[in-house]
Amino acid sequence: MNVDGADRLAKLRQALMKRAAQEGFASIGIASAGTDPVRAARLHEWLDDGRHGAMEWMEGRADQRAAPQVLWPEARSVIALGMSYAPVNDPLKLEGHPDRGRISVYSQGRDYHDVVKGALKRLAGWLVAEARRRGLEAPGEEIGVKVFVDTAPVMEKPLGEAAGIGWQGKHTNLVSRTHGSWLFLGAIYTTLEFAPDDPHPDRCGSCSACLDACPTQAFPAPRQLDARRCISYLTIEHKGEIPHEFRRAMGNRIYGCDDCLAVCPWNSFAQDAQANRAFLPRAELVAPRLNELLALDDAGFRALFSGSPIKRIGRDRFVRNCLIAAGNSGDRALTGPVAELTGDPDPVVAEAARWALAELAD
């Protein structure tokens, strides 16, 4: 590219940063779409150790996940973006209320897949049109873009670190100096070749708050996660009976777990997400009563969680989680609702109900 073209691309980049903010993104950075051997090696080591559990889709397209250009050879740049969902309430406040279910902060509002993907599509469409307007489309070639939010073989967290919007903390999630641990991540792959940003340096220091907070010791070492022990994995991705060794540690967590995120000291710099009303918590999901959740049939579940990411796990898996929480509650008032589920058509739900009933009777 000649000097004039490089100058126009640099000005487009500046305009892109401003436009991203208008679309609700709190962070943006650019990384190369080329192969990163270190990133690829870490992924394959994690998969080889079996720490992905039953998430077969992680290994099925591992090569595409490890390198953007394997997924899309024409890609030249990755635009990494983060949208803040910093909570308005204390994520740990229900720890002492065993009759209530604890739902992870990210899933108390609208489904982030829809919100973030919509913003990415608008931003990508603007980018193509603006690049053409600035004369950056070569004759006979088309500017290409692809958008991704957590549903494709894309490693958003390492790419976010490479693009300088944060670093992967000891809990393996991305941490931002200005938004803490509360960022929804998305990516735009493009054929435009922007100058990449510098990778973000690690700022965790000697802190181990996130590792110490994990109820199931899911971190065998800093920056290493064994998903098979993680409550988020167990309550969302795991489809069968929850291993008995983790049930009491789950407490009243019925969908996801915020503990390692919530204790991060960098969260003190985060602003709450009231500017993005889509992520404000729905009142019925802030502190739901377990007895009401245990009574959900399939239709009731779908109605309650319409527009929520929780809907994707289905009624049976969700009620299974609620039964574990009921068994941990010590609340004898839940004995009746639990007993009714011992004959549930789903064998996993029925087994969880029998376990919970025995725990309540103990």
C-alpha cells in the first residue's frame, strides 16, 4: 500500500474507534489475523489434558480456533471489541440467602449474543461502506468482514489481549484496567490490513484473589482452568448428573458463577452498565425463590427465560441445578416441591431430586 493509502487507512481506524463507542463498545483494539504459535500451543495443551470436559466443539475445530486465517484465509486484521456489563448489584450478595437462586450477572439481562452481535453487524457494515467511501477498495476486490460473538471457533480472550484491550487474568478471563472483569467480547475479522496494537501487559502481579475464591478449586495453576471442576461449566455445559464431589460447593448457584470475577480488585475501576439498558437485570432474575423455580414446567421455563441466554440449557438442566441448590439450602420448606420431582420424567432431574430430599432430611 502506498503512503496515501496508508494515511487513509490510519484515518479510517480513528473513525472506527469513534463509531465503535457510538455502538456501545467500551473497548476496541486491533490484532493481526496471522498465526500466533504460543496461543495455538496453549489451546492444544489444554485440549490434550482434557480440561474442556464434554465440550467436544472446542476440539472439533481447534485449528480454526487457534489461528484466524485458518478459519478465513483472506482475513488480515482482527478488530477485538468489549461491551461492558459491569453489575449494578453486588454479585455475591445472595451468598447468605440459601432460599434464593444465584444467577450469574451476565445472564440477568437480555441475551448478550443478540445485543453484541447486532452492534457488531452495524459496525462492520459501517466499516465496509466507509472504507469504500475513502477509496480503500482495490479494483476487482471487495472488502470483506465477518463478525463473531462466542458461537464460532474464535478465541476472543487471547485476541483481546493481543489487541491491547485487556489481559487474561489468573482466572483466564479478560481483565481491563478500566472495566475490570466485566466485558462481553466480540470480534470482527476483516480483509483490511490495519496496523496492530501492542498486546496488553499482564497486571495481575502477586494477587491470587480469583484463584482463592473458586469454590471447587477449578484452577490447577494461575491462568489454567479445568472446566470439569468449574461451576459455570457444570451448571451450563454439563448435561448429565452433576458429580457428587461438587454439589455442596455449588451452594445456591443455579446458573453460572461470578466468584472469581467478582473478587478481582480491578473491578473497583469499572463503571456500572446502566448506559446499556439491555444488560440491566430483570427483576425476576435478581433473587429468584427456589420454590418457584422448582415448579417450572417446560412452558413456564420458556416463558420466564424468553430473550435470556438461560433458555438455551432447557428446563430439565435448569431444574437439576435448582434441586442441587435446594439440597444445599437446609430449608425444610422446600421438601414438598423437591419430593414432587423425584418422579420427574427426566432421570437426571429425578436423581437430583432424590439427592436433595436426602440432604434436606439429614
